[in-house]
Amino acid sequence: MRNSLLLTTIFLGLACSPLAAAQQRETDATRLPLRYASPDNFPRWSASLAVVTKSWVKTADLGTITPSDTSGDLKAQLASALDALDKQLAARGARRNAIIRLNVRFVGEKLEDTRLIGDALAAYFAVRNNSMAGTVGGIDYPVRSTVGVESLEPAGAKVALQVRLVEDGDSLTRELVNPELRGRAATAPGTVLFGGVSAQQKDFTIEGYDNFEHEVTGAVKNLAKVLANASSGIGQVKTLTVYYAPHGKAEITDEVVRRNLLAALKTAGAKTVPKIEVQAVGSACTPQFQVILDGEAIAPATLAIAN
């Protein structure tokens, strides 16, 4: 049975205690071959809107991480899943600062659930953020999309994490002494990951609110600003996932969303069409957003990241 998706927002706060071992690992600041790029005046809570990596940087997807906790309590299961994530990081010799994307799927119908998730992740990443303040390649929150679903596997799971991380977090140091890596960084394009991009403005209003076509346009306009801040552009988008909430309006379908999205991309200056995935969200508990954008773009080599 296809999951019915629920669009969610992300809220900043503190909720769960990070592991002492992870705290110790994070105190050793590392120069990273990446740059977080969220426009200063964009609301984003405990997530970044984009991150840029250099062309030679290797990344890894950890697959789906689910909790061992079987209590049925979202908070307890999220803590359990984060503990499992820490164990995977430790097995790789990695730290939390290596995580650049953390997508969350959860079973729930309340906006309070999204606050709980945002609080827990703000606490989880607080250690790395505080320890990296003021360093070259300093850390920010990973890019994140938080999506509600009807059910998860295994049965009884309330939350699942999908994580991408940078392999060899100390690799920027190698670039500084390696002419080949410096040359590749200067001549090959980098990658921009983006997520959680909506039509919300700096004053927390939503462009095109209650008018789906206009909100799609507003979200794409904001995406263009996010990508510009990441040294990329709307024409550089490779893959684009759009989560949308029809709010019970039968006329808003996947095809309508795709058509509106393509028109908005063209208006924003896109010359080519990226690979697009459209996912409808549930109507049991929709937030103020009707549209959230997530995906990947190219960062031109000469603009990717300065050493």
C-alpha cells in the first residue's frame, strides 16, 4: 500500500541529550570540504537549506535507520534511532559533523510531532555546531526534509532516518597539500544538496498562500535565492522532489503540480528540465505550507568553494 505523505514544518528547540562519547568526538574541530549556504533572512529552524561539496568529495548514504525501541512513543523511538545513527558513525570512524543531509519520515498527525523532531535534532547537532563555531568550514545543521507517512517498516516503527555523510571528514587538509586535488576542485563542478525550501518569506508570511499555483511560484523563487547563495542557479538543478498538500482540493493533482512547477522553473530562468518527482501529502494534519522542494544541483567549478 502506498504511503500517504504528510508535509511538515521544522521547529527549533532542545529535547534529547546527545551521547557523551559523541560530545567528546565533536570537540575536535575539523576543516571540512563543504559549505552550508542558507540565506540569512530565510526562516529555517534546525535545518540548513543547502550545502555545497567539492567535486572530489566522496559521500555515502547510510540507508534507512530505524529504532530498536518498540514502545510506540515517537520521542523514545527518535532517541533510539539517533543512538543507532551514532553507532553507525562510530563504526565508520565518523562524527556528527560529517552528516550533510538527514531526512526524517515519521508516523504522526500532529504539528506537535514536528516540534518534537525539530527539538530533538537541534539538541543532537548542538554539540557539533558549538564546537565548530569560528573554524574554517564551520558547521551548521544538515539539510533536512521531514515527511509524515501512514506507516513504516518494520511494523510499529514511528520514525525512520535517511542520512548522507561526507566520507573522510579531514579530507580538506589533504587538498591543501595535494596539487591534484586542488586542481580537481578548481576545474570540476561541485554538488549542492537542498531541502525544506518553501514559499515562506523572512517575515514568516507565505507567498501565494491559499493559491496553489502562486505558492509553487513562490517556492521556486525562494529556491533560486537559496541556490544563488550556494553559488549555483535554478538552471543547474539536476533532481527536484516536490511535496505538496492539496488540502482536499480534487483539482490539485500530480499532473497539475508538475505543470505549475515547470512553468515556475521556466519563469525563473531554467533552460533545461531537471528530473522531477512529485509526492502528494496527507490531509489529516497539514501545516501552512502547500509546497516543499528538495533535491540536488550543480555548483560550477570556479564558484564551488574557495579554500
